[in-house]
Amino acid sequence: MDERGADQPAARVRAQHVGGIDETTVDLESGVNVLAGRNATNRTSFLQAVMAALGSDRATLKGDADAGRAEVTLAGETHERTLDRVGGDVSFGGDPLLADAELADLFAFLLEDNDARRAVERGDDLREVVVRPVDTAALRRDIERREAEKREIDDELAALDDVAARLENRRERVAELEAERDERREELADARDALADADGEDSEALAELKARRSDLEELRFQLRTERESLESLRDQRADLREERDALPDPDADVAALDDRIEELRARREEVAASVSDLQNVVEFNEQFLDDAGDVTAALADDPARRSDGGTVTDALVGEDDGERVCWTCGSTVERERIEGTVERLRDLRDREQSRKADLDAELDEVTDRRQAVAETRERREEVAERLREVEAEIERREERVADLEAEREDVADAVSELEAAVERDGHDAAVDRAKRVNELEVELDRVESDLADARETVEDLESRLAERDDLEARRREVVAELADLRERVDRVEAAAVDSFNEEMAAVLERLDYDNLERVWVERTATVERRGRENVERSEFDLHVVRETDDGRAYEDTVDHLSESEREVTGLVFALAGYLAHEVYEDVPFLLLDSLEAIDAERIAALVDYVAEYTEFLVAALLEEDARAVDADNRVTDI
């Protein structure tokens, strides 16, 4: 930690109109910061201000204000968050420390309604809490893409398995064709010499015959080339038609998928609005129970809502008799009844959040299907366009073949007539020699064409073999990436379980509960049906082991934990997530609130233990509990 002047705190927090706070500035020091005071002294509101400045949306705007602000200054940099009332909701703006505060909300901001703390008390799915920050849908999509790439690489490698043998065969064929080419060249040279000896006997008809024979062989070569190209195009057309027929017709699905996407989006927005409304109600009532500042201001001018001759604050706080004045009807209500209502609202909010998560997952799935349909449609259009181009080229080539065949017939007829004329002139030997030269020229052209094709094949095979190393290297990378993707959630789960069990063992040893021997999480695997597939899924089972007076250990249930034991277990579970997700890398604060169920001595031991994991530990404590804690900084006025 850098050295600072005495008047320069490690962190400074400013808040305006957050929770029950009108305006405040509080300096914090590295280490343990204790917010000491009784209920209704804005300690929870201050923690909300810290959360807001860091990036959380789980902060409330003062009831009589339309705008608020929270900021935290760290190492000379200030991060500010604004809160504005828009209709019935609160809109957040500014430049907080965190772009995404989900991890911090779950595992660093441990207020009373923190999901990780409450998961133990409510018997929620502990695994779901741990893996919630991990985008498992995105992981599945990444896995599917890597698996597709691996299949493509495997297909390419399988196709390369016989390349070496084919390459050796092609090299032998090149050598054979080179020898045949040399032999034909020698024969052609001899034939041309023989024909040259007969040049003196050439007539005009013989000269023309030589030229027309050359034209005929050229036409035959062109015709052979065009027919080969035409055959290749017909094969390509057959492949394109097969691919077109194999592609599903997406038109029937698009409209239904678009309708489903719109329906899911509308339902998600409704549920999100419901969650937001419930969250606001829950936070308002929690604020009403704990800090009561803004409600006091709202009721200060309304004597009809006072239940006796005392002050409004007395009626709201009611610390002596455990009662509150209901903020909706003004009647006096037992605190336990309000707390019960708030707990039911929390449960309803959690159910709505679960519904929203399900809708998000289904929306992702349907959107992916819609994307696949769009890609299929695009591919069908590409295939159809290419098919039209190929069919047009086939038609052009067929016309060209027909023209060449007609021209060949004409030239063949002319050659026959010239041969007859030359033979009538008595030049049979010259005709035979000319025929031989033409035959050898055609044969040499064929050999050289085959040789060029064989050499091209050798080059292609050598190039493909050169790609094998790259393909195998990429395959190793893809396999490693797949393993990492598949193990990512597994690693997070395993780390969370190990951390929880390790931390819980250490905490229980420090807190010294009389008959609580061990609290631990067991990670088990189950198989559940998801669509058409059986998918393996982990579950976290929480176990409690107690010890009798005679030293005999037995397993108990979570339901039998005392309130203090449940609170400690929930806090340690949240701390395990804090460590497993390495939240401390990005969030320098760990916030604690609502520890009243734990006795002062154990709070002191717990705070001392937790402080080593964070730069700033800020704990809101009652005055009698705060006195037991060895703090680096005490705040009594907010």
C-alpha cells in the first residue's frame, strides 16, 4: 500500500439521496471499517451507496427525492453513479468502477437479502448460485462450434490418410509419362525426318492435306477438352441439386419462430418489470425496518399517522416494543408480521427471477434456432444461384460441343477428299508418312497433357500433406479448448466446494460452536432429461455433522441449525464464491450487514478472519457488537 498523508484516506465515499441518506461524506481506511450504531442510522443506506458507486443496481433512491448520487474515490480516481426516478423505476447512470456487478452483488456485497447468504437459509439450489455468473448457454454454443470444427478437421485428416500412398503412385505415373513423352518425341522426330524426305514429292493437294489434318486434330483436342469440362459441370450440377434437396425449407418455420421470439421478449419484459417492482418494494420495506429515515421524513407532517403522542421516529423505530407503524395504512403492526410479509415478497421476487432466467434461456435457444434458419435460407439462396450459373454454363458448353462436332465433321470430310486426291496423284507413301506424323503429334499432346495433370496432382497432394501438420496442431488446440470449455464450470464448482469446506472448517474452529462438528458441501452428479438428450448435472448437498456430549458424531439437517449457525454458514458460502470466482481481483470491497443473529465475540472472530481476503472490509454493526471488533477505522456518524 502506498504511503499517504494523515489527511488523505484510502477511500472516500460521498452519497446524496441514497436509501435514507440526505447527504454524507465518509472516509474509509484499508483494513476493517466498522459502521457502529443502532438501527435507523443509515448504515445499510451507506453500504448501498458504496454498492451503487461500484456498479450495483441494488440501491434505493430516497423516497422524497427524484435524483441521487454516489461516488467513491480510490487511489485518486473517482467513480460516480447517478440515480434518477423515471416513472416508478430508478434509472442508473454515471461511470462506476465495475461494468458488470453481478459477481460483486452475489459474493462481495453481503447485505441481508444477498442471494448467496439466503440460499443456505431457504434451502435453494446452492450450485445455481455458484455458477450463475458463468454464461452456460454461451459455453454450450462455444462447445458446439468447437465440436463442429473438430469434426471438419477429422474429416480432412481422414481424407489425408491415403495421400502419401496416392502421392507415391502419382510420382511413379509422372516418371512413366516422362519416359513415354521422350519416346514419342524421338518417334515424332524420325517421322518428321521421313516426311521431309518426301517433301520433293509434295503436291499442292498433299500440302493442303497436312494443314487440314492438323486442323482436324486440333478440333478433336478442343472437343475432348470441352466434353471433359461438360462432364465436370454435370457432376457439379448433380452435387448442387443434392445439397439443395437436402437443405430443409426454412420458410415454414420463420414466421412461427419470429412470433415465438416476440412472445418470449414480451413475457421477459413483463417478468423483468415484475422483478424490478418487487425488488423496489422489498428494498423499501427493508429500509423501513432498518433505517426508516426517508419514511420518517414522509410522515413527519402527518399527525394522523402517529400512534401515540410520541415522535414519528419513535413510532417507526419502536425498538422497545418491537412494533412499527405500517407505511401504507398508518396502523401499528408487529415487526415480525412486516418481516414475514417481506420474506414472502422476497420468495416471490426469487421465483420471478427464476422465471426470467428460464425465459432468457428459452429465448437464447429460439434465437439460435432462428439464426440457424436464416443461415439455411442464405445457403439455399447461394446454392440456387450457383446452380443457375452452372446450368447456364452447361448450356453454353453443350452448344460449343455441338458446334465443334459439326466443324469436325466438315473438316473430316475435307480430309477424306484430300486423301483421295493425293492417292490419285500417286503419293501414297507421303500420305502414310503425314498420317503417322499427325498420329504421333496427337499422341504426344495426349502424353504431355496427362503428364501436366499428373504433375498438378502431385503438387496438390504435396500441398495437402504439408497441411497435415497445421491441421493436427489446430486439432490439438481445438481439443484443448473443448476440454477447457467443458471443465470451466466443473472447475468453478469444484473450487467453490473446496473453498467452502476449507473455509467452513477454519471458521467453525475459530467460532467454537459447542456441538457443531462439521458443515460441508458434497458435490454429486445427476442425469436429467433436457430435450432429447440426457445431460449430466451437478448438485450441491449441504451436510451438517453434530457431536453428542459423549463425543459421538451424527448427521443432522440444515433445518436444525440455529439462526446464528445458519447466518455463519450463509456468509461462508458467499465467501467461498468470492474466492472461487476471484472477485477480489476486481472488487476491493467486502460489505457485511445484518449480523445481529451472531453474538459479538463470534462477529469479532468472523470479521478478523474475513478481513484478510479484501482491501476494504466494511461491516455495519450494532454498537455493542462493534466494541468487540478490532477495527482500523470506526464510523459512528453517517
